[in-house]
Amino acid sequence: MSASDGGAAGGGEFAGRRALISGGASGIGAATAALLREQGARVVTLDLTADGPDQVAADVRDERGVEAAVARAAELLGGPPQLLVASAGVYPIKPLCEIDAAEWDRVLGINLRGAHLVGRAFARTLLEGENGATASGAIVNVASLAATNADASEPAGHYAASKAGLLGLTRQQAAEWGPRLRVNAVSPGVIETPMLRITDDPATAAAYLRERVPLRRLGTACEVAHTIAFLLSDRAAYVTGAALPVDGGSSFS
């Protein structure tokens, strides 16, 4: 299924809707792209490299590159994307005293600056386009449990700061772009994706799940994708500026 014909036959909750997903090559982004396509959406993914007809390449830190990629996505989709999932991110583990300025800037650049640049280009393309006066849509930013919960056993202060900032950005986007754009975030906990590091040590992982996760298991990218799809859908029509944990209960345990 290509971006130009996804959902053309009708059917599915997102039939005929146009979606853009940053960080869509793997993990939560890839799972969300697959689910939205399954539900009838036309989907283009944005990542560092493009390997297929429904993909565009850009470094999300590059302002001009992001603007060009979003414009290209609109061409592939046959119109401005109406749904955005900002999931591009990196998760390096390093204690605060070992994080130099360059590494700090790299993580904040990808995880926070990138979400702003992609979100801004998306909003401009949709709201200032040919049918911008009547256009509406939805954004979901992929934050993290780390935005609100500190963890000395797996230190990543730059990552935590970027995701906390992303929650603030989400609320500001919702305030400025409402009512025409709803903007929400999901805050995943320990999710089985290529970025997950806790499973590097099986004993540590088992102890974490036993002591910190009431559901006693890892989450899956598909489970996060279904939560994202809910927030993008009309079922969440009166939800904006929210951050929904998808963490098996970790945030309250």
C-alpha cells in the first residue's frame, strides 16, 4: 500500500486521512504507521534515510530539511498531512557528570528541537495551505515516563530533560493551535523496542518489572500505537494538551 492509495478503497477508522510520522522507520513510529495504514490512512514516514516510496529523509534538527521533507510528504499524500506523530528520538545512557555540551545538544536537538520543527512545519502546511481556513487535524508527541520519573539506576538526564520539555511543548502547541489542531502526548514506560536498554541485563529487567511495574511485563510498540491512534481519532475529540502514560502503572508504583 502506498501513500497515494492508502485508504482509497474506504474502510477503517482513518479512511482517507493523511498522516505523517517522524521516526517512523522503527519502534513505536513503525508500529503506528502500520496500524494507521491498516485503519485506512495514507501514511508517509520521515526518518534519517528513505528506503521506500512512502518515506522521506531528513534530520529533524535541520530546519530547512524538515520543511522540505514535510512539503514532500504533502506531495506524496496528495495534500497536507492531517495527522502527525512526532516519535523521532534517541536514548543514550550516561551519568550527568559525563554528559558534555555536544552530547547534551545532540539529544535535545533530536528529541525536542526536532519535535518543534516537525510540528511547526506540519501546522504551517496544514493551516496555511489552500484549504487552511477550514483545515483541522491532530498531533501526538511521543514523550516518556522519564519526563516525570527520575531513575538513578539508568541515568539519562539529557533524555529526561528533552522529554520533560516535550510535555511543555505539547501544552503550548495545544494552546496556540486549538481549536483547529488537537495536540496530545503519550508517555511510554518500558516498551520492547530497539531503544530499550533495561533488558541488557536480564536480572535488572526482571527486578524492575517485579518491583516497579504493576502489570509485571514490558509493554509493546503495538500497545503504544493503539493509544496514539486513539488520541488521533475522533473518539478523543475533546482531549487536548494531555499526556497519557502507557507504562503498565509505573508512574504511580
